[in-house]
Amino acid sequence: MKTINNGSATYEGLGKDGKGHVSTGSGALSAQPYGFNTRFEDAPGTNPEELIGAAHASCFTMALSFKLAEAGFTDGSLTTDAEVTLEKEDGGFTVTKSALSTKGKVEGLDRAKFEELAEDAKANCPISKLLNCEITLETKFEG
């Protein structure tokens, strides 16, 4: 199985004064504003790190859901946040960390098995494999 998905971006003006718009091929995002001010000054709009966080959280959560289903569990709920850190380093900016925090409630599952499956999902979800940064995981389990 293979999928190809796309996103696009435009940027008018240069540097801090520029303004951009980002869209997804599905239309889920359509001409959402981004730029220096949305990335570093809390202006309305989005930024690449927020989009990476959403991608990582959703990918990890889906991977964990499939791991739980493969282990024989049939009902539950999962919620995940991903906090993506962007730091200025010698050669410019680098994404240095994606901190996943997940909460799960799955009937019949114990904490140890939940943590085991969550670690597996963290290591093997496609976005985790894509990122070249530290990836941490905090789990909260409601049995």
C-alpha cells in the first residue's frame, strides 16, 4: 500500500515582512496564514512547527490505536498532544524535539501493556521515523 499526499505554500514579500498561506491537498487547510509573526510573535495563523505537531500527534495516535487493535482490544479512546521545539543554533533554526503526551482509556488494558504499545507506536509511526530530533513520550492511562 502506498499513498501520496500534498501540501502547498505561498509567500509574498521577503523575510520578516513577508506573509504566506499554507494549504493541504484535501482542503482541510485552505490558504491558512503563516509567516514570521505567526511563528515567533503569536499572531493569528499557523506555523510549520504547529503543523508538524499536529502531524506527529495524529500519526502516533493512529499507530497506537492499531497496536491496541492488533493486541486484541476493541474499544477505547486516545488523546495526544505533540509539543514541537524550534531552537536557534549556530547555523540557523532546528527542530530539536517533539514531546508526545498521550492519554488512553482502554477497557481490560493495564498500564504496563499500554506503555509498551505506546513506545512501539512512538518508534514506528511514519512521522516519528521522518523527524530527526529527540522524541519523548509521556503516558497517562485510565484503566
